[in-house]
Amino acid sequence: MIKYLLKISFFSLFAYFNSYAMIFDNRYFPLFQRPLTRHTNKLSNVLIQADFISASEAYNDQEKVVSLFEIDGAYDQIQLLQSVLKAYPEKAFAGDFIRSDVLVHTNTIPWDQDGLIDTQLIGLRYSQAITRNIIIGVDTFVAHVNSHKKAHLDRKKITLFPGDFEEILEGNARLHNFLKVSSSYYDTLSWGDTDISLRLGNRWEYKAKFKAIDAGCTFGVIAPTAKSRSIYNPASIPLGGNGHWGLYGSLDADFNIKEDWRALLLVRVQKRLPKTSLQRVPVGLEPLTYGALLANTRINPGFTFIAMPTLILDGLRDNFGIQAAYTLVVHRKDCWSDERVDKSIEGKFGRAENLSEWGSEYVSIGLNYDYSRDLECPRVANRAGLLVDIPLNYAVAKQSVKNIRISLSMESNF
């Protein structure tokens, strides 16, 4: 009995300080919903989860692995200079940023954009049964994000003469100062987006050769309570939908194949609502985070499609079980509309739209421990879990960060 209480206390205490909600449509973090355990007479649920996420690479628009921040476009100092000169013809002159003799013997100054994102998340998912067929839920989270961009000059691709290296470094810094880009380091503690949902469902016993089938549809609203990305810090990361409200609908089914074997399927369609805000827009081939043009832009995000099949095998040894899942997320292209009054400087809004389309896929492998398995009629059914998410590049992965995620969770049904 003492051992049992100690186990519950450990997982509950740990999970209380580390967990989060699931919103899916963020290319920087695998914010995936975990399947809930549904009991016949315990329809309300609390899921508390501890997540640790780390990434140093990403998939680009060609589905190749690249440095982390290259999903916003490759950085070339000459291309950025050319864009600044086009965007500000009366304020910016080439000689203000680099010596003319450097431009004579080189037409490219590429920089590698290595980096690292470390994230810890704290949150809670709560579902309350109103009737046996109607369940309301709320998800929210707090996240600590540490993002560091480590840009360095790719000296193998250019010819340098004495004094050029220092001139290039100083010229790059002058470009950043002109654009008011202040930092390559980002550290924040912030709320994430909040998800409010309504599920309509039913449970059928001994149907279609299954021990039980629990299926339903969910409709939800996502409130943009997360901090948005800063257009003045290229290392900043949006913690949710970057300030956009969202709507979604999903279908889920839990097939109880036999006593301890379950097959689950979740499919979901999600849409963020349009919003007008000040954005960086590229004038040429510079990265989006260094877009030379600042413009009021109406962004209408594309649809996001999610599919997640899961297999759970409980009772393999004592109270332990295992689970495996595959998650596929596809986000369609956003629509960027120029809301400026003065449109004399042309912005490459179409290029920003092309880079907004992304996809990600993960395989998840986990271990479960069911505290209530050997108890008769427990008032609360508790279940702990350990899950690891591993990124794949099998079908759709592009323009998204390649994360590794480790999750610890505690789930209670009552």
C-alpha cells in the first residue's frame, strides 16, 4: 500500500509541474493530442503531462534536412543588401553597409543558420462529462522556450582578401541595425494557446466483433493566448497560432479489440481565422525573418489536416503496457494580402505564402502503467505513461522543425 501511494505521489507531483495542451498546427513543436482512456462508468478525465522538447535541425521545402532556421529561407548577405536597397531607395546606399571593392569580387556571402530550441511545457487537459454522450474540455499550457540562433559565415563558398572578413561582419551588423533586428537569442516564459472543446459521442458494447467501440466527434475553439513571434528577433518562436483564433472539428474512435488491446484513430481538420498585423515581407530572396519590408498584412492561414492511428497493448507484464502511434500533420498554404496604403515598393508576398506550407510526421513509442488494474471498483482510475516522439521523413515532412520529444503523463478517470 505504501509503495502504491509513493508511486502515485511521484507521478502526480512531477506531472503537476510539467504538462501542456495540444493544438497540432505549429511547425516548431509537436503539440500532439494524446489518446485518452475511456471507462464505462468514468467519463470525466484529467490528463497532466510533462514534456521536454529539443531540436537543432529542420526539413526544408525540398524535404531535406537543413540547419534549424533555414526553414525561413537561406541567408545570403548580398541578397539581403539588395533587398534593403530596393525597399529603401532614398535611405539606404550600398556604401553604408559594405565596401565597394568587396562587392566587385563576390556576388554571394552565404551564412549558415545553425541553432537550437529547448522547450519545457507545463499545462493541463480537463474533460468533464455532462451526460454519457456529451463531454466538454479545456486545454491550456505554460511554456518555457529557449531559442538560440548561431549564424556563421560560410567561408568555403567565397573568396576573401585581407580585411574582407572583418568588413563583412561589420556590414552584416549594420544591415541588422538598419532593419532593427536586435538579437539572435530568445528566452521566454509564456502561456500557450487555449483549446475549448465539445465532444458528442457514444459507446457500444460487443459491436462488429469488438469488445467495445467508443466513437465521437469533437468541435473546438482555440483562443490565441500564446505569445506571438517578434518581427524584431529572428530567433523568436510562436508558441501557438501566432495570434490567430482557430476552429476545428475531429472524429475519434477507440476499438477495444480484446480485454487489453485497443486500436484508436483520430482525424482532425483545423482552421485559423484571418488577422491583419505588421509583418516582415521579403523584397527578394532574403529569409522571412529578415524581410526588408515592414507591411500591414492580412494573413488567412490554410487548413491543417491531422491523422493519428494508435495501438495500445495493456497488461503485458503486471500493470505495464505499451503503445505506439503515428502522427501526420499537413498544413496548406496561407494567403498573404498586402494591406498597405502605399504599395510603391513591391513585396514578395507569394514567396511568403509558399514558405508557409508545411508538413510533419512522427512515430511515438511509449510505456504505460495502470494503477487501478488490480483494484475492484476504484473511485478514480489512474494511469501513468512515458512516451517518446521521433520525427520521420517518410511522406510529408517539409518546412518543419525536426524535434525529439519526451513525455511523462498522469491520467485520472473519474
